[in-house]
Amino acid sequence: MRRFLLFLILVLSLQINTAQKTNFSYLDVFDLQYVQDPQISPNGDWAVYRRMGFDVMKDRAWGNLWMIKVDGSKHQKLTSREVSESSPKWSPSGDRIAFNSTTDEGSEIYIYWVASGKIAKVSQLPFSPSSLTWSPDGRELAFSMNVPQSAPILAKMPKKPKGAQWADAPRITDRVYHEADGRGYITPGFNHIFTIPASGGAPRQITSGDWHHRGIFSWAKDGSRIYFSANRVEDWEYRFRNSEIYSVEVTTGKINVLTDKNGPDYDPQVSPDGKYIAYLGYEDKSEAYQIRKVHVMNIDGSNKRSISNTLDRTISGIHWDAKSGGLYFNYDDKGNGKIGHVSLSGKVTKLADNRGGTTLGRPYGSGSYSVSSNGTIAYTHSRPNYPAELAIINSKEKILRKITSLNKALLDYKTLAKVEEVWYKSSFDGRDIQGWVVYPPNYDASKKYPFMVENHGGPILNYGDRFSIEMQLYASEGYVVFYPNARGSTSYGEEFGNLLLNNYPGQDYDDTMDGVDHCIKMGIAHEDQLFVTGGSAGGIMAAWMIGKNNRFEAAVVAKPVMNWISKTLVADNYYGYANSRYPGQPWENFEGYWKFSPLSLVGNIETPTMVMVGMNDLRTPPSEAKQLYHALKLRKKETVLVEIPGASHGIASRPSNLITKIAHTVAWFDKYRTDKKNEKE
């Protein structure tokens, strides 16, 4: 009898817990938190990380620093300040943490003393610092900061009368790169390397010249030099993919160049024994996709060689191991974030899976790691059912331990969508193509659900098995969502990613439609309930798909390129398309650029289409979206234009805009859902 009662209590408890669970909803976005930029202490005992969340009142992401022991104990806020804190860096001895903090007065450098828990502002800077890097003896910090310059003056204006309200002066530029999406007009000036005493004092500029000096820095073992990457060549604006590794003498400012190949060489890292410099780069072949490899040279720049040739994946985030025998690194493989190690002899070892979870909107690759002197790794760990948490891998046991659960109070009471990996064959050439299917919460295989294709951007990027607000919310609204990694996606090797060279959109369209047909054969998609969307390159693909066929009930084309001729010369990155995307400039290859423009297919479109764009988008300007909308209006096809005020290309950078994007997509599709139509009838 007692066992029966216990069983009954358990069953009732499970029923109550199930009943209490609800689907993930729009306002839940503001309750999500995630781990960013984990930094483990040199001895491997502690980790500090930036704890990220969303402010529902100010409609923005926020973050400040927290500490935790690697066994998961003593989880605590680093300071008592409720302001933005970022970029934590442990001192070489582990007794202090340097970090940036932003207040209404600007961004400054702060120091936290581990033993006492005290903090102090050690800088008073005119502009925001970046790339904080400790000197080997812990006495100084290097950082990068902008040094402004005056804009060109072409004409001398007469002096206006006192009190006169004349128009603002014209904005004049003679630079190739003068504006950036999400940033707007770039104030003239160059970033230079500075040093500052770690105990506070005057900053000292140690580089000069009309070039940018930023990115990752690394000090010589004796502290006499700082190694950095820059593009200090005469025509640097036109050789925009090029950069070299340099050293600068801290006391004299004398600069020495160590590399000279055509292409990017960057992220220098001096080995602990001071003998080598590791860096990332590739020989620029002006292709759509080129693998970044790990290179090593002697400290004087001699004996350059690549040591990661056996791994056909792009590498990032390199860190030497303590014995100077090899390097740790990030890479993506088949839509999943990894951490690996490569020895100086070229042996590659995978150390961790599921790195990611810091791009919450869509399931892109992301995340980071750090490693202690004893080889313990701290990294951002994510699965489709939670954003980035802090995970630890001990160097001896090699066992993964997730030591934070920032979203337990929220997600334990939500019924989330299930994400399933699928593989299928390309009808064009038989290649294996990977994708993922997201099922609505409490999915019932006996029921018929609307099927949504969500195309990723880039196109040289990848989706994967990571947490995604958009995918979860679409599924919560009753859609089966399919997101593929068609050819051109990263994490499948250089040849696969480069298949779009001079052929975009191309057979990536076939790969996507093959995925739709595969899901129809699986019985989870139905010919009369197909929908398609995507943003940026995904918007291009969505527009291309409805121009190629009329199988979809409705489409949402977000921030697309419709006309490569008009887009190329007005986008913020206008200078970067020729030859790496299509041969020549638009005026040299008019037919080629037009051939791959979705606008060339607009006469075929019968699909009801919502067009969406941020009004401040400088990457795929609103004029591109309007070309599609205006063309469909002139053809009297069902369409609507949604312009989001204040939004740049990254529409989802503000939580409310992310919700706006999803809600409007769902509302448009719901108009054409069979089950919704039946409900109304």
C-alpha cells in the first residue's frame, strides 16, 4: 500500500509538472541569460565570465562580470556595480583581473584584486580601449584606442553672422571605408597601440602612422616588444584582405615586419618559451571561401610553416599550450562548434564538442574558450535546448562538467521544440547535405503541420545544433521548421564552401529544395503547406526560391539583395565583392551580376510575399528590399513591406526588433495556413 501511495504521488507530481509547463513565448526572450567570454585563471581554479541578459525596459542586451570556481562552487558577481563590464583578462600570476567597464562617462580600464575583492579605475581615456593584454611581468597593460583625425576641408565658407542658424556643414570623406552597418559614419582616425601601468598612470602611444593597429596583441617573453597584426602598406585601403605580423619595440616605437605574403596574417601568439610566434592566415586567392590555417615561425620571423594542413576547416582563437608544444583552437565541423589542439608536428586532436550559444537569435556558430596553464579548458557550451552555459574540461580526466545553469528557472518550466538532424543527397551531384528539423512542442506525428524553410545568411556561414530563439518561437507557433546547410556553408571544408564562387545563387537552391522534398518523403512536410523565409543571404535564397517555383504558400524575404549591380556599389562593404563573388566589377560584368540577381526572376513570382528590412541597414540597403516590393506591387501580386525603424542589418540586435521580425513572419504565414483558414471558416 505504501509503495502504491508513493507511486500515486509521483504520477500526480509528474502530471502537475507537465501541466505547469508552457511553450516558449515572446516575452520569455527577456528572461534568457547566457555565458560570454569565459576566462579561466592561470592555475585553473577560477573562471570569470560575462553574464549576458536582456533589459526589458531599455530594450538592449547587457552584461557584467561573474566569477565561479571550476568545481561550480562560489558563484558570485565580480563587483557590486550595476554597469556594463566586459573583456576580463587575468594577470600572468592570477592575482588580478583587468576589464573594461562602460558608464555614462565612457569606457575605462579597471583592475580587480582577487585577494581583497577591491576594484579601481586605472585609466582616464578619451576613447574606448580594446584588446587589453597584460605584459609578462604584470606591470603594464597594452590596448588599442582610436586617435582621431580631421576630415578633409575642400572649401572655405564665409563666417556666419552671430546667432544665425545655418545648415550643418557637409560631411566629406575621401576614404574607401567610411561607413559600417550598425555603426554608421566612421569618424576619421586610426587605432593605435598604447601601454598603461597596471597600477594606473598616463597612457603612452607606441605606434604611429595612418594605419589601424588593433586585434589581438602578444608580448615578447621579456616584455621588450609587442606583436600585432596590421596592414601597414601604401595601398592598404585597396588591399583590404591583407595584413601582416609586426613587432613594435615598447620603448622606442620601432616597428619590424615579420610576414609578407598576399593575404591576412593575424592573431599573433608568442609561445611560453619565447621561441615561436603562432598566427592565423591564408594565401589570398580571391575566392569565395578560403580556410584560415595555423602558421608558426621563429621569433625572428624565419622558418614559416603551416601546421594545420591536415584539418580542412577554418580555425580561430589560437592559444599555446604551457609546454610550447602546440596550440588550442576553435573550429566548426558539420554545424557543430569544436575545440581542438594541434601539435607543432601537425597532429590534430579534438578536445570538445558543442561550443556555441552566444548568438541567440539564429543557430549560428559562436562561442569561445580559454585554457589554464595546466590544460583545463573553460568554454561556452550550448545545445538546442539552452543557450551558452559555462563548461569545464579537466586536463587529466577529460570529462565535461557544465557548471552553470543560468536558465534553469525559466527553461525547466518550458516545453521546448525538439531539434533533429537530417542528411540527404543533392539531386545535382549526389553530395551529402546536412540540415535540421525543429518540431513544435508536443509534436503529434499523426497531425499535419505547416512546414517552414529558414535559410541562413552569409552565405559563407553555417547553422547548427544550437539554441535559437527564432527556431523555438516559430515551432511554438505550430510550424515544423527546416534549416539546411546548403553548399557554400562553412564547416564542411574549403571545396564545399567555395562551390558558390561565380555561382551564387546556384546549386545551393537545388540543395535546399532537395531538403524540402526529403522532408515530404519523411511525412513531416506537405506540398500544400510549404512556407519559406530567410534574412540577408537567406533573404536572397528565399527570393530566388519563389522566383524559381510556385510551391510555397507564402514567403517572407528579409533584408535581401535583389540586384547585385545596385547593391554592390552602395553597401558599406562595396569594395569587397569583385572577383571573390563574381568576376570583375559590375560595369565590367553587367550580364554576370544580373544573371544572379533575384530581381531577374521577379516576373515569375506568384507567391504572396512579405518584404522586411531595417531602415538603417547599410549592408543590404532598404533600396534593395523596395525593388522587390515595388516590382510585386506593379505586377499586382499580394505583398507588403515591413520597415523597422532604427534597425541596421542586424535587425535582432534589439530584443523587441527580434520579436517584431518573428511575430510579423508568423502573422504573414498564418494568413495562408490551411488549419488557420479552417478555424476562421
